[in-house]
Amino acid sequence: MKVQWEGVMPAVTTKFNEDDTLDLKMFRVNIEAQIEAGVHGIILGGTLGEASTLTDDEKRILIQETVQIVNGKIPVIINIAEQSTKDAILATQKAKEYGASGLMMLPPMRYKATDYETVVYFKEVAQSTDLSIMIYNNPIDYKIEVTLDMLEELLVHDNIQAVKESTRDTSNVTRIKNRFGTRLKVLCGVDTLALESILMGADGWVAGLVCAFPAETMAIHELVKAGRTQEAIEIYRWFLPLLELDISPQLVQNIKLAEVGTGIGTETVRAPRLPLQGAERARVLNIIEEGLRTRPTLPDYKTVAQHI
């Protein structure tokens, strides 16, 4: 299935049972909620998916299960976050074998590669596959920035088609659009900057709190795209305290707790992560409970695009 790299793409959480096995029943509940809300793709195995703790076999199961659930409606994308080029190529080959339509790719993990090494890494993986690739540019968390000059070098590969923009600098959306036009799709990767990024021309939103609030996330995106900006802003202002739960080292625990609040997840995480405790748990629960108490009534966002 061709990936368009547009719209809302949830970076979904991985659901676990108390015995640390995959909870595929609740995983299905959440994926079906995303599909019902109208999301444009599913991204597996990102930071929110606790990718660094997943076995190869668990990744296989998650890809195959998601492909079966979405049933051709939307593309399934897997994150590639490996320590060696060899392992990244192998993970890419397996992703295609299991049914993924595209890749989200981080720079090399653990080793702070030079610009040259990073470019060669991405190029060697890109030329090993025909899957569509979105480069994940997050120098804040992963310490390597993929600059515009580096992107220029990478675009010799036709299957490098998008960038997940997580530099925290919204003006970078405009820089990318000015330089590459329609050749490179831009998806915002920071929940608290999504509306602003879409207004500046971002093609989509790789979202986190969508895991718990799929309809609200979709409503913001669709209303902005339809030019109904003020309505989107009102929802976004309600959403912001919740969206801020995404920009934290404990984003997985935060968002899983929010999924419990909306009934489409559990808070079980995989060690060394542990459920939130004490004052921090109380603080996060208060934000979630206030968000649920004041949850807005949404317009019929699924039809707004028909009236542009």
C-alpha cells in the first residue's frame, strides 16, 4: 500500500499484559478506535511503542496484527532504530516481509554519528529497500540533527519521501518547504507544536496523545486543513495541557494513563519503565481528569473537507 505521508499518523503504544506478554486484545481495541476516528496511518515501534524493549518476534507480531486489523484501509509503518547499518537493513527487510508499507527511520542509535556517517547510514538502508521512508529528525532527544543540506543529499533516493520534524523549531517547516517544495513531505512530530506546524504548511502530524484522544486529534487536523482555524484553536487550547504530557521522559507512562482514562488502553509498561508513582502520578491524573471533565463537543470533522 502506497504511503502518502499526509494527515494524522498515531505513534501507537504497545500494549502489555501483567505477565509482560503482548496484550493483543487491548491493542486491537486501540487500533480500531484510531481507524474509527479516521487516522491516515499507523506507526509502530516508536518511542511510544517502547521499541527498544521489543524483541524481533514481538515486532513481527505487531506488524502482522496491525496489517490484519487495518485490512488495507490505511498504511502500516514501522520505526527503524538500530545500532548498526547491518541491523537496520535486516529490520527493513523483515518489515517488508511482515507487511509494512513504510518506514520511519532514526539516525544510528547510541553512537553519535557524524553528518557524513548519518547520511551514508540512511542511504545504505534506502537503497536496500523499495519501502517508502520518513526520516525522523529529533536532535533534542537523539542528539543528531539531520540538516537541510543532509536532506538534500538523501533525496537522490526516490523512496526517501518525508521528514518527521521534531527540532522544536516551527520555522523549520517553512525552511524545508522553501528548499524542497513538494518533493519532501513534512510531518510535525511534537504534539504541542502541531497546529502551528500545520498552519505553516506541514503535511501531517505524527501524534502521541492521539493514542488516547483520536477524535480530538483528527478534529484539529481536519478543521485546520479546511480553513476553520478558530474552531481548531478552541479544541487545541483545551488539548494543550494533555499534549504537554508528550514532551516528557515519561511520555509512555503519561499517555498510557490517558488511554486508561478514555477506555482504550492500560497503563502496563515494560521494565525498566514503571507506572507513575506518588505526586507525579497525582499530577498527571489531575490533568487527565480535568481534560475528561471539560472534553469538548466536536463538530462533524469527517465531512468538513467536502465543503472546502
